[in-house]
Amino acid sequence: MDLTKVSGIGFVGLGAMGLPMAGHLANKLPSHIRLYVYDINQASVDQLHSDYPDRVIKASSAKNVADQSEIILTMLPEGKHVRSVYMGGDSETICSSDVSGKLLLDCSTIDTASSLAVKDYINEKFPTASFYDAPVSGGVVGAQKASIAFFLGCGDSDPNLPHLIKLVQLMGKDVIPCGGPSKGLAAKLSNNYLSGVIAIAVSEAMDMGMRSGLDPRVLAKVYAAGTAQNTICDRFCPVPGVYAEAPSSKGYTNGFKVQLMRKDFSLALEMAQRVGAQNVLGEAGLATYDGASKDPRCVDLDSRVVYRYLGGDEDWLTKIDGDATAASTLNGH
Ligand code: NAD
């Protein structure tokens, strides 16, 4: 669907991710396009409208959004919310509107079964509508900076792909078509499983090295030069004070919340089970994220707080500096 021929775009779900994403659309879409928005939390709808009064129109329901938009995006917490917003029992859902010929894009991270159920429902009721899973990666800061990546549930030859790319690049950077329906989600869950396991492994490896007397900055250099090189250690190091820009160095704030990692990890395990994939690290990983999500020292913080949860030393720098001072005093004698 060519953006130059579109007059209305809809956005349902203006939360931590959806609000900045919709803000980029309001800011960057061609001036003739209106943005119709809805959230059960009226405050975020009001906020977006007051930021872009000429561009953003407050809608009264998800159906009301769909009635007025040729392209509809959703950014909701879980599969049950996505099911209910598209095809729930009441008359205010997206599919209560006639969405024939429209483009629907769900950016939420949910289970593949819910996504496929919504797609099948839409295909049956509105054969000319196109529904895609389009989960994102990059966090709230990425959404604010328009640097998130999109994993699209479509193939390279999908006729809508060029339009989808143009649209989502207003809100992000990399766009990867993953091959077909629900494969964007399968890719995202597989990615988050891997990233979650690596964060636990880095935490454990750092902890054993540090307890053996090593400076974590030296360990990080060793991993980077050796076979253990990984982005979690390089850019999101779970040990505070190793990489200045990592959430851990800022009190584990401004990152990917541990409860969201728990949710994605659990969805990945469900997917693995459904497709019959071996998963020896899954149980321990889920127990770790589950425990950290419920731990008052970790809840609401960046998921790399598993280092704290697993008993890692966060005060190592003071001790090393203390040792250095003690050593220089000794040397001075
Ligand atoms: P959030 O809870 O901040 O926002 C969800 C929004 O959906 C809320 O504003 C809520 O009021 C709204 N909502 C819920 N039910 C609704 C309904 N029936 N009708 C209309 N609005 C409804 O969540 P978020 O952090 O923005 O995450 C959204 C999705 O993106 C999740 O699936 C999450 O896993 C995924 N995600 C989040 C991050 C992150 O760092 N926060 C990163 C990548 C992906």
C-alpha cells in the first residue's frame, strides 16, 4: 500500500514502546496523513495529541481507529491483549470494522500461536486484508531514537514489502524479512532466548573469574580477544563499571526490563517445545529470570541484573582501588 495514497494510519497501544513509535510517525509521515490513536490509558492518547495536535486524532476504540485508517499498527503487551484488540468478544475490536484491503501490522512480542490465530481470523473474514507480525528489538531508548530493528513475518518477494519497509523505517533502522507468517516472532523469540542465556553465562563467567582475583575489565578484554566474544559483554556488560554505557553502569536503568526478558524467555521455551527443539539451558534460564523478576532488588531493572541476582560483586572497583592504595602504601615503605 503506497503511502502517498494513504490518508489515515492507526496506532493502538501507546505504551513505553508504542508512544515514541507513534510519535515518529506523527512527526515524519507525509503531511496529508492523519494518525488515529487509541489506548485504554487515556493519558498517553492525550499526551500524543497534545504533542501533535494537527496530526494526531484521538479515537474512541480500536474499531474506531480501524474505521478511519488504511494501515493499522498495534503494540500491545501479550498475546491475550492482541487477540482481544483484533477479535475479542465486543463490537469495538479492529475486526468489527471492515478491514478489507487494509494493511495490519502487529509489532508486539507475543506467542506465535496467537499471531497465527489473528492472521487466520483476518484472512477468513477479510480475504483482501494483509496481516503481518513485525516484532521489534532495541528497547525503549531505541524506540525513542528510531533505531529499533523490525523482524517482519513475510518473505523477500512479498508485494507489500517495499511499503512495509518505508513505513517501519520511519520508526526504526534495520528491517529483516524473516520468511513468512509468524516467522518475525519466531526469530525475535529465538534471538531473545540466545541473548538471555548469554547474559546469564557472562554473569557466571565474570563472577568465577572475579572470585579468582581477576579484574572484570581484564576479563572483558580476554573474552573480546578470545572465542567468548559477545555483544552482551561488549555493550551490555552485566557487571557495573566495565562498560560505561551499559545499563548496569547506570544502576541497571534504561534497559530491557527483567520481567520482559522473563516473558520472552518463557515464550521461546513454549515455541521450542511446540516445534520439538532440544532445550537443555531453558529450564535453568527461565528459573533465573523468574526468580530475578520477583526479587525486589531486581524487579523493573534491566534484565542484565541477573548478575546481581546470581550474587555477583558490584563493589569490585572500590576493592581494587583499595588494594591498589594499600599496595602503593606498602610499596612506599
Ligand atoms: P507497555 O505495557 O508499556 O505498553 C502496552 C500498552 O498497551 C499500554 O499503554 C496499555 O495501556 C496498552 N493496552 C493494553 N491493552 C489494551 C487494549 N485492550 N486496548 C488498547 N490498548 C491497550 O509495553 P511496552 O514496553 O510498550 O511493550 C509492548 C510490546 O513490545 C510487548 O510485547 C513487549 O514485549 C515488546 N517489546 C518491548 C520492549 C521494551 O524494552 N519495553 C522492547 C522490545 C519489544
